[in-house]
Amino acid sequence: MKYMILFFLSLAVFAAALPVFAEELYELRDETSFAVSPENPSGAVGGGAVSELMGGLKPSPSVSIGPGETAVLADYRGTGTIDSIWIGGDVAPELILRIYWDGAKTPAVECPLPAFFAHARPTDVNHYDKKYPVLDSAQVFISPRLGMNCYWSMPFRKGFRITLENTSSRALVSYYIFNGTLKRIPRNAGWFHAEYREHVPVTPGVPVTVLDVKGRGRYAGTALCLRSDPEKARGCGCWCEGEVRFYIDGDKDRPTVNFTGLEDYFGGPNAWEVEGVVYTTVSGLYAGLYCINHSENEAGKADDWFMAYRWHVKDPVKFNKDLRVTMFDLGWNKEYIPLANDYITTAYYYLDKP
């Protein structure tokens, strides 16, 4: 009998230790959904669809943000998670997205709007007649007309604040909805962060720092936008020989985790070559090279744009004191050659502070 009691007690402890965020779709819990949008800016219960048009249709589907203005998209109070974000309209890099958790003065997310969705290549504000590359992954989805969707789970204890700053000289329009769940958050849940960095251009032979952070957390993903100037390629057949390195909890010269090449890290060996053609687009659940774009730069010369992503959903990099993530810009032409491409990165991670 004693062993039976111990068995059931151990089961109870195990069940209590399961992550609150892990649940089956059919599970019924003491939780409630909410949504913040231009039609219900406070996220209030029963606060949406308040117009007189056909039973509440289209009262305020978007917000216009004037030049130099900052719009507060959400200022919500409660305990729970943001489960998904959808944003459309003028998805311009001149719009700076900031997300604050639980009354923090410093944003946990601060980056150009499209870069938050792994699309850091400059976009044309008059993009409505254009077709953009599709990113079709588990955490981020981008439709051909720049409908931006993300599905990172973002916990908050007291509330959150989301703003968009318009740094352009023209008014920009934003459509959005933040869907979430009011529920209990475990004490050991980390806060979601995203850090944006530009290395334009990379200094040859010097590693690119993607993230350098102190604290306890989990690294959740990387988005890379790379602009390669063929005239500076130095005869290299590809740019993707540089390693990705994770220096964990005090690592100095040698990392604990490293990947053998950029294409390997982003899920595709041999420069994504198919039938003799390098750089073939692919978009998978957790990794991919989803965009290859050839265009002309300001000087009328050819540029090659690449956008890739890697989500560490199944293999998060865990750290207890600090984490430093680096990349190398390295090509190959019968030998390894340092390059000077433009690197734009977004790092996604959870940390023990907001």
C-alpha cells in the first residue's frame, strides 16, 4: 500500500511539473480567450464589433499612424499569453515594433516591423500590387501580399503594451489583431524577447554577433537577411561556409554548441543545391531559405538578397548565466575566404526578466 501511495504521489508531482503551455486541442481548461484589435482596442469582454453597420461590421478595422507618431496598438491588463499576432497593411521597415511586458520601461521586442516576422529585406510601401515570397513555417507565416503572422507563445503576468512608431515622412496604415488566452502562468516561465541587429557590411574575418545576453533563458530562433554583392564575392561559389556558434554560460574562445556551416544551420546542406543549381528556396516547419531575390541597388548594380530562418522549438539552446550567438561570413573558392556581405539578424529567445 505504501508503494502504491508513493506511485500516485509521484504521478501527481510529474503532472504538476508539465509545462502549462503544452496542451491538447481537445483539453477543456479554466481559461478564456481575448483579442486586441482596432475594433476592440482594450480587449474588453464583448467589446468588439460595435458599429451600426450590418450588425457591427467594420467599425474600425485599421489605424493610421502619422509621420513621427507612435501608435499604442495594445495596453492590456491581465495574466496569460499572447498566442498569435497578425499584422497587415503598410508592412514597412519604417514602422518600429516595440513590445513591453508587465510594466517594464525597456521593450523586450524592438525592431522594424517586417524584421520581427523574419522579413528584413526592404519592402516597397506600395506593395499591394506585388507578390512577395511565402514563409510557411510553424512559428511564422507570411502570405504573398505581406500578411504577417506569428505563433510564438508570449506569457505575461500583469499585462503588456505594444506600440508602432512611424519613422517615415508619410502616414502609414496598420491592420492587426493580437489573440491570446487568460490563464495561470508558471513561476519559471520566461519572457519573450526579440533582438534586431544590422551588420552593414560585415567586417571580413570578424564574427557577426547575433545575441549577447546575460541571465537564464532559452534561445528560440534566428532570422537572417543577407545581401550579397556579386562584385565582392571574390569568386566564391557560395557565402554559406561560416559557422554558427553558441557560447553558453561563460564559454570563452570555444563554444559549447556550433554548426558546421550557415546552410547546415538553416536546414540545407551543400548551399541548398538541386540539380546543379545552388540556392533553391525551401520553407519547412522549423528551418528554411524561403527567399532568393535578385535586384538592382541604388548604383544600378546587381544585388542578391537571401532570407533564412531557424526555429529552435524542438531543440532550444538552454543557458543559466549568459549566452552569446555568433555567425561568420565565409565563402568558398578552393579555400575558405572571409567576405563582407550585409547581415541583418533577428534573435528570438526567452529570458528570466522582462
